[in-house]
Amino acid sequence: MRVARYAKTIVAATVAGGVALTVAMGDDVLTATEGITVALAVLGALGVYVVPNAKDPLDR
């Protein structure tokens, strides 16, 4: 497995989860709702990798 291929995806998921976790831990308590928010942030970043880029309509 070549990590370089997934580097941007790994960074995006880590940053999204880290930012959400930083906000969630503002009161030093992680509730279930905040945990779900962190998980959804990471899944959203990973979802961007899964969806293919649209083809350029001008490219022929």
C-alpha cells in the first residue's frame, strides 16, 4: 500500500476530526452527540475521497 496516494485524504480526515474534537472538548467533556459530530466530520472528509471528480464538459 502506497501511503502517498492517500496522504491528502488522511490529512483531511485528521484535520476535520481534530477541529471537531477541539470544539467538542471545550468543556473537557465529550458527550455522545459531540462524538457523533466528530465521527461525521471524519466520514465527510473520507467521503470526498470516495466520490469521483466530475468530468470536464469542455474536455473532448
